[in-house]
Amino acid sequence: MFIYGFALVVIMSSSDGKTSKDRVTKDTTAAAVSTTLFDVANENFTKLINESAKVQPEYAQAISNLQQEYIEASRNAIQTTTSVQKQFANNNSNFNNLIVSDTATPYIQGLVKQSNDSTNNIIRMADINHQLTLNVLNALRENVKNYSRTIEASAEFNSNLAKAWASSYSSIQHQFTKGQ
């Protein structure tokens, strides 16, 4: 009773323009009801997936646009900040009157070298992280493909199992009816 009621709810919720009367014929056998139920469920779930697929490119583009704006804003913030600091240092008479001794030069050069080395190491680390992330995403994609193939194989196995069971059930039922 519950399955039949559920079937009618799913059938009635179908938005393809057909009413439950169009789908449910006078044949109310369990096979007819389950066939209708599964057909409508398949249609409705497929519609939901298709609607999700329609908007996915827009979401991907919106995320890409947001990332690009963030990159530009970060670049602008860095350039503006360093420009203001440089201007402040160059216009500050106290700072300009400082004399940097020759003994400080190696330390300044060392600081510049360390800064450059750190930047290059961060870039190498980002490249490695980028490649690792791409490898993980590709592996996940392959896992989704494997999952899909597993579902197909399971469906085929279950279909064969149901056919074998129905075949053996018929022969067993036939043997019992012969013996009576």
C-alpha cells in the first residue's frame, strides 16, 4: 500500500504535463505500478540533474571572475602600499639624511638575497602544490568514472540475478503445481 501511494505521489509530482491518470492505466498490477514508479522517478531525477548541469557553467564562470577580481585587488593593494611607503621614505628628510655605512651594505644585500630566495621558494612550493592539486582532481575524476562503471556492472549483475531468480522460481512453481 505504501509503495502504491508513494508511486502516485511521484507520478503526480511529475512536471511533464501528464497527469497520474495518463500514467496509471486500469492495469494496477504490482509490475505496472512499479514500472510506472521507476520510470517517473528516473525522469524526475534526470530532470533535476539536467537543471543542475545547466547552471554549472555560470557558477564556474562567476567563481573564475571572483578569483580574477581578487587577484587584481591584491596586485593593486601591494603596488599601492609599496608605492606609498617608498614615497614616504623618499620624502622624509630624517630618513634621507641617514648615511648607510659600507659595513651595512653586505647585510642589505643579504636581506635582498634572502627575500628573493624566499620568494622563489614560495613560487616553487606553489608550483608543486598546483601539480599535486591537479593530480588529486584527476584521480577524483577517475574515481567518479570507476564509480559509474561499478554502478553499471552492479545493475547488470542484479538484472541477471533477477532473471535467474525469476527463471528458477517459475520452474520451482511449475514443479509444485505438477505434483498437486
